[in-house]
Amino acid sequence: MATDASHPVRVLAMMNQKGGVGKTTTTVNLAAAIAEQGRRVLIVDLDPQAHASLHLGVEDDDQPTVYDLLFEPEMGVGECVRKIHANLDIVPAETDLAAVETELAAYGDRNARLAKAINDGSLPYEFVLLDCPPALGLLTLNALTAAQEVIIPMQAHFLALQGVSKLLETVGLVRDQLNPVLRVAGIVLCMHDSQTSHSKEVVADLERFFESQRASPTAWSSARVYRPAIRRNIKLAECPSFGQSIFDYAPWAPGAVDYRKLAETIVAEWDRALAAAKASDLSEAEIRVLRGSLASSKPPMMPSTD
Ligand SMILES: Nc1ncnc2c1ncn2[C@@H]1O[C@H](COP(=O)(O)OP(=O)(O)OP(=O)(O)O)[C@@H](O)[C@H]1O
Ligand SMILES: [Mg+2]
């Protein structure tokens, strides 16, 4: 699908307040896999650890970063991007970002700075993936205000389930108060071992829960557990130290195979939603409104515009 300035953009926040669950690995490799399919993709690194930037070999330089973008949203994303591949760009983070939480607190629109920078209707990307830090602070709030959808990378452990309910509650609050189109797209199981009975039980619990929520008016009523789960694969842990995604480092390793298939699912559900919107004769502007109600198996529902 051609991408032009008026094309709808799917903005996905990779969010989990728990550390080390696979947010950055999923952001970088899912983005690279979507780009490999010929779609234009932007990563925004919102983590002061700058792991996504380092993963793609972007070192500290004197160019503007996401820090500058948050303080001067009007400067535009184009000023801050580094090109990684033909279809893949990143707005990197820098360690100065650690101070952003306190500095941004002085602004009335402190939660909406990133939204202002990326939702200007002229972004030359079809997918934007936001790598959140492992905390529920202003940086994560900026991601949730700018995104239409949340993807939750997690491991299938019993204790992680409690973290997910806290996370869903947060997304619900942001949807109620800051971003009415926000929804949870689903869970990506990372470092997954499908053989243990424990992980099977946790996945079954998650699926039962989401099924029970289908008719609810919540932000997670159309959420799913994405397939395939991403297997534990040492190549995925190795590639950041080479500044490469898995597709440059080990393109046929199990980690690459899994992220490639996941990207196909994510792209296909977006194409289905756009096709459904076009079939119902919506204008580009209406499709933009609709972007928050994307559902994988059901036709998207338009929010009332009365
Ligand atoms: N499928 C996988 N197989 C093997 N190692 C993995 C896999 N996914 C992630 N890792 C490794 O696990 C560690 C944590 O992953 P990652 O950095 O993506 O988590 P994170 O949620 O972004 O962490 P943080 O909360 O600190 O930002 C990293 O060393 C990463 O290389
Ligand atoms: Mg990370």
C-alpha cells in the first residue's frame, strides 16, 4: 500500500511497567519486520535508557532527539529522525530524557506533547511504534496519549498477570481522561516456552479473560493474545550488541521467524480495518477517527460523531 502524507497512521505503544519483559526487543524487531514488508515505519524511543536507539546502532550525537521533540513539538519529527533502512527510521532517546519527567511537569499540556508532534496529519509513515520505559510516568503518559493502541509485551508467568490488570486499569484511565480512541490491541508473549504447563495455564487464563470482556465498554474489549508467541532465542539477545535488528543479524533464526509472522498479523489486521472503513465510504478524516476502534475479527465501529 502506498504511503503518503494523508494516509492513516497506526500508532502502537509497547507498554508494560514491568522491566525486562521484551518491550524494546518487540519494538525494534517488529518495526524492522513491518518495514521488511515494504511499509514505512517510525520508532520513537521514549526510554531514558535509550535501549531501542542503541539496539539499532544509534549513538549519542548532536542531532535533535525525542527530548527536543517533546519540548518543541512544532519542530516536527523530520528534524529528529535517523534513517536505519529504506523503510525504517527512529527518533532516538538520550540519557537527558531522565530529567524530562520533572521538566515537563511545568507544562499544561505535559501529557500531549508527543501527540502534538506526531499527530499533525503529515507524518510520512504508516506505522509508528513507541518504546515505553518500564514506569508509569509522564513519558509513558505521552505515549498513551499519542497512540491509538497498546501492545503489551509480557512473559507468561502467573505473577505477570497481576501486572496486566494494573496496566489495563491505567489504559482505561487514560482513555477516559486523555485519549478516547485508545484501546488495547493485545498481548505479545515474549521469551515464550510453550511446553510448560504453567505457561499454558497463564495463556489460557488470559484468553478466557479477554473473551469474557468482548461485550464490555472497556479499552480491552477487542484485545487478543497475538500469535505466534515469540520463542526464547539467544540470537534476539545477541543482536543489540551489534547494533542490528534480528533481520540483519540472523534473518532465519527462530526470533526472526516469529517476529516476521507477528508483523504479518499486525499488517493484515490494519489492512482489513482500512478496507472495511473504505468499503463503508468513509472519508480519510473519518478513517483517522476510526483508527482507535480497529478490531482484528470484527468490522470496525465508528464512534458517534453527533
Ligand atoms: N525472545 C527472546 N529471547 C531471548 N532473549 C530475549 C527475548 N526477548 C528479549 N530478550 C532479552 O531480554 C532482555 C530484556 O528484553 P527487553 O530489553 O526487550 O525488555 P524491556 O521490557 O524493553 O526492558 P526495560 O523494561 O528495561 O525497557 C534483553 O536482554 C533482551 O535481549
Ligand atoms: Mg526497554
